[in-house]
Amino acid sequence: MPLSTTLSDAALIERSWRDPEDFAVLFDRHAGHIHRYVARRLGDDTADDVVSETFLAAFRQRRDYDTARPEALPWLYGIATNLIRRHQRAETHRYKAYAKVGVLPDADDAADHALDRASAHAVRRPLARALASLKARDRDVLLLVAWADLTYEEVAGALSIPIGTVRSRLNRARATVRDALGSIDPTTEQTS
């Protein structure tokens, strides 16, 4: 069996200490997830570069990875989020532009496009305004939960912050979004 199906991320990282080529399997496993997250935050033009920077930084930091954590995706999201912070000004400008024109970034998934067109059109501008108004650290937590589907524990690990801090930042961010959208909260599932 190929390495991509038989070893955990932690095992691959540890193997890459001896055989650096093994790290490429992590790229194959997770680059798509990281790219979608970054593209939604910074746009497709910047996403390729940030994804490359993310995996280069991860490769350089691989000996510091806690191999007791079998799944590396939260760690990679943390690295990507730190790199996104460098582009924070551009991201804030994007959300302000979205607020003006009513278009939010979305993934390439057809279901996401259909859902956006069918049900979320009316909230795009207020949502973009709310995202633009958030403090960067609160926005990071909200988007890691809402767009990357990370758990609170994974967000805490990705951003190297206590889980209580994740909860308080997410609570602040959700309150801002709720205020902007009324009773709609896009980070929780709505029932019909």
C-alpha cells in the first residue's frame, strides 16, 4: 500500500525527518483543504502562493511537530492562518468590497455555489460588513470553525491559544455576525 493510505500524518512527518520526500504525501492529502480556506479568505490569486508558503513553513518546522497528534491538518491551518495575517489588510479591503457589491468568496464546490445562490444572497453584504468589522484574531477563529470545519480544540491547537480563548473569540465574532444579520447565524445549521 502507498504511504498516503497507510500512515498517519504524524508518522509521515516523522518519516520525513529521515526521508524528506515523504513530506510530499502531506501536501497531496491536505493542500486542497488549505487552498479552499485561503482562497475564501484572500482570493484565488493569492491562495496558490500562501498554500506554497504554508507547506514550505511546515516542512521547515516539521521537526517541531508534536507527533502525539496524528492529524496535521489543524497545524497546517494554523500556519496558513498566520500567513494570512500578513495579508490581513488586503483581506479587510476584500470584505469591504464584498459589502459594496454583495458578493462573498466561496469554494469551488457546486453545492456551495447552489446554496449561496439559493439561500444566502440576501445576507452577503451584511455578512461581508460584519466580517470586515471583526478583529483579525476573532475573524480567524470564526472562519476556521465556519469554513475549515475545525473543532474548538483544533482551532486552539492551530492558533496556539487556550480553548477558552477560542470560545470567547468565537462568541464575540458570532455576536457581531448575529447583530449584522439579525437572527441568522451562518456558523450553525439552520432547520427549515
